[in-house]
Amino acid sequence: MSDFTQRAPIALNDPTLRRNFRRAMDGLMSKRAAQFADPAAWAALRERGAMAKARAVARLPELLEQLEAKCTANGIHVHWAETTAQANAIVLGILQKAGAKKVIKGKSMVSEEMELNHFLEGHGIKAVESDLGEYIIQLAHEAPSHIVMPCIHKNKGEIAQLFADNIDGLGYTEDVDALTAAARRVLRDEFATADAGISGVNVAVAETGTLVLVENEGNGRLSTTLPPLHIALMGIEKLAETLDDVAPLLSLLPRSATGQPITTYVNMITSPRKPGEKDGPQAVHLVLLDSGRSRVYADEQLRDTLRCIRCGACMNHCPVYTRVGGHTYKFVYPGPIGKILTPQLEGLDCAGDQPHASTLCNACVEVCPVKIPLADLLVRLRTESVHSGHSQAVKGAGSRRSLHETLSWRGWQFMYAHPWAYGLATRLMARLGNLIPAKAPLMRQWTSVRTKPKFAGKTLHELARDKGFDHE
Amino acid sequence: MSETARANILGRLRAARRTSIPALPAWDAPAYAVDERIGRFCQLLETLHAEVHRVTEAGWPQQLRTVLAGRAASLMVAPETESGRRLAADWSQDAPRLVPYDRPVEEMKTTLVHGVDAGLTTAVAGIAETGTLVLWPDAAEPRLLSLLPPIHVALVRASTVVDNLPELMRDQGWSSRMPTNVVLVSGPSKTADIEQTLAYGVHGPKELVVLVIED
């Protein structure tokens, strides 16, 4: 099922899913609000963070080269991939050369874009997710429903059953400490025997060639420290110019995401293990993934999409996301950021429904820590989806153009430009409007979810004349 | 493949119309009065589920033994560090067994992953704004010492506690001397992935003990 409007009712009629999301999003919204209680401090910090990302986007090509040069000088191998297929091939090549049979993974949305786990399993390499949420959905063979909290759609009971079915020696328990301890036991052995660790990157610092990763569990640190080989995956936009930009971005990211002043761990990696050091990977690779981002970059307005630091605040505050959950969007990035990013990465011809799954209420715009004008971009993409030839910025532009809609608007335009046509049409509707069945073509889509309006017996002009107004 | 990809990606980015580069607005991270700083640092760490003890330079080894009594049978230390040397020279028989992290991880994996109860590291600084320890692992003090044992004990000198991260980065000139790895630690390992219920010790230490040395 490809269309959002077909999937949404299924989610809306699932009371468990509705409850799970409502509870989680309410909690996240109030925790975030408490973190930014001082409006002046929020405004100053947000402006600093937004401009840091705006500068990084404006200078993207030279910063990528600087990052590459710095990383290389620090001993990190840098790879470039135009497509997810290329990125998968690069990762596989590195792993095969090292003879790796098992990788342990920290959370990475880019790896979800690549469908890396599936790809590696197809080549005989086992990929184990180690973030607790990712581990849970890997057991359930599901995709993340949120970019920060991947298993937020599941409740305790569902997770308890999943663990009882999959972990040897563990009975059904809803005790969160017991569930967490069970995951620790299983995954600790996986860490100890993994041949490589794979992670994402939250911020890459061009000035120093440093990869910054934030997390609470310690699985990210383990994945990037214990195995002999570390492969980091990042989208080409995840850059900061200088180390100076890291502090404001670190102050915005966890507070916006989970309402925490700081994550338990901020892990800054600048090189592989140096001579004399006792641990850390012997080799570190960085894979830079484009996958449509450089096309987004071509358009000056759409380019703002690339500021995103993936905090998830937009989805936490979205009235649509909260009600339908992340899986309804079908693609890797759900919620408002997904609605603007997915059609640009995948094309409007296959994700053109996404920008329409919004009320344009502006809640996402108000909380975005890097000031992405999400509502403007949603409107722009809606326009692109019905105007072929408007610009070449987005793949599949005009793919949602329909003859019905075009003709309706042409008719509307004609009516409003010609007073005689307007008078004729309104008088006709006043006399005959109530005779048109609700299921008539053109009207059906509107009346499928609304009561058909009742037409008054006289037009506004006729009523005005009756009251004695002869000229408008 | 990577070379062609690089040329194509950079080519597309360069072909796009340039926009002006916005100026960076001024922003100051929060600062605190001198007499508030340490109090805030300790209090925030406790809020973040850490156990904080304020100790003296002379008395911290004794305090460490007291803290670990009944909780840990073994303590892993970095023998080439100042704190490691001091403990080796002055440690009692009834205290937890000292295990030196003195060989590459490949030779010590089993001990590290399953065999020790606690690990001791020294923080290079503390940050009052967020209740954060700054770890700067090196050849003498390995990275996994603060990560694999279920209890992480960190020493931090009160004089090294600063207001915020930007100040620390500037004062210590980080941008010209980033090491292999820097870690900011704010509390024990935790997760809220199951119904937003906090649980500690999911992968890293379940307990974080901070000894603040008054100097």
C-alpha cells in the first residue's frame, strides 16, 4: 500500500498504537518545554545553532573537503558514496577485507536508509543492533517508528512477550530492570565477539576531523571502542565548521529530542588507536553518503532541509505523527522532517503523498532547534507535486497533477474572472445544488469524510438585493 | 568507485548557486558564581543518578575503599597513572583486589568484559552547567576502563571544574590538540527505550561514583 491516506485509517483505528504514541509524545513535549522555559535563552541558543548549521550548509563543498583532509591526516579512511548501493558495497568491501563475520551496530538512521542489515545478511555477515530500542525492533523484524526512540510504538507487555520468546532462560516479565538486564547479558557477549562496530555520526567537525556521537546507553561507545574495526556512516550534511559550534548544537540536540540537558555520553572520536594505546579500533573508516542530498542542495530554498540535526522534536509535536505513528509514513524518516526530506530523496513520484499529510499547523516550525522553515517547504513541495515544469529541483515534479483538479481550478478561475459566469454559476447552485448527490464525482473526496453542505435557496447577491443593496 | 563518487558529489554541490554565509551570532553559555559552581556540579551529578563524595587529596584512597566495601570484589586501575601508582603503593589486604589494565585489550578481553566489578579513572575536568565529567583517555588510561566494569569510579579535582564546555574548549585549546577520544560523562549508562521508564546500566556502568577532591 503506497498511499499515506490509505494507511492512516488503519493506524487511527488501532487503540493500542494510539495510546502508546499519545503517552510518549505528551511526556516528550512537556520535558522539552521544561528545558527551554526561558524564552530569551532559547531564542539566543537557537539562533546560534541555526546559524552554525546554515553556515555549514552554505560552505558544504569546501567543508567536506576539509573534513576529508583532516580525517585522513588523523588516520581515518574516508569513502564517498553517491547512492545507498555504493555505500553498502563500500561497507561490505571493508568488512570482507578484514574477514569480519559479525558486526555490532550503534544507532544509525543512515544505515536504515541503506537497509544495511538486510544487505549484510545477504552476504553472510551478521549485523546485531545494540541500542536497546533498535535491538527490540530487530527481534520483532520491524523498522524504527521514531528516529530517536525507535520502538516507541511498543508497550511493556509487547516487549516482555518478545523477550520471553527470543531470549533463552528468560520468562515473561514486565519488570523494566529485568528486561534491560537481559538485553545487557545477551548483547555483552555480542560486543565481545564482534569483528567490527558500525555507528552513525551526530556531528562531524571539519576543523579537527572529529566525529561526535551522543547517546545514553554506552552501546555507541562500545561499538566504536571494543571491536578492532570501526565504520562510521554519515549523510554529507551532518557537518559543523568548528569545534566551537559543537557546544551549542550539543545543547540543542538532547534537550529538543528527549528533554535531557545532556546525554549520558558524548563520544568524540578523532583517530584510530595510536601506538602505545591499549584499546580502541585499529582502523576507523568514515563513509560519506549523498543519496539525493546534493540534488536537494541545488535548490536554494529546499537546501534548508539539510540543516536538520535529527532531534525528532518536529515529530514529537506533530498532531498527525502523534495520531498515526511512524510506520504509517512507510519511509525511513517519518513526521514533518520526513515529509519534506523523503520526497526530495526518493522523488515526488513515489513519495508525493507525504507533503500532503500535514495540517500546516506550524507546531514543527516553532520547535525546530535549527529553524528549518518546514511549513514553507511543505507548501513548496505540494506546489512542485502538481506543477510539472515549474522547476527541475525535485524528481517527479508534477506527478500528482490530475485532470480533474486542473479542470476544476480552470473553471474556478474563469468564473471569478467573468461576472456573468459567476452570477450564472451561483444562481444555478442555489437552485440545483441540493439535488447533486454527495457521491458525485469531484465532490466525492470531500464528502467521504464530511457532510455535504446545504445550499441556501438564494445567492448572496440575491439576498443583498432583497435587503435593498442594489450595487456592490 | 569512491573517487568518481567524490568528484560527482562535489561537482553537484559546486554547481549549485552559492548563498551568502550568515554571520555567527554571539552566544554565551551559562556562567555561575565561584561559590555556586562546585555545589551545582555535585548536585546535578546526583540528580543524574551518580553518587558523589567530597574528599581530600590525602583521604581519597580510604574513601574509595569505604565506598567499594561490600559492592566490589575487584577494582581495575590504570597502573601508569598517578592514581594507579598511589593505590598500588597504599592498598590494604581486605580491600577489593586491584586489577591492572596493563596490556592491550586483545589480551585482556575476558577480564574486561566479565571479570571486574569496578574501574577507576581520573577526569581532566568537570562542567558545572550540566554535571559532566570530561575524560581524556590516553596510553596510560585506556578508554574501556570507564565503560565495561559495572561500577565506574571517577576522580575529579574541584579546581578543574569549569562553568561550561565552550570555556573549557577555549581555555585548554582543544581545537589544536584533539586526542584519539574524548568522552563527556553525565551519569551512569541509562535507557528509556521501554515505555520511557528509566533503567540504569543497560550497556555501560550501572553505577557512577564521583570522588570530588577538594584542592
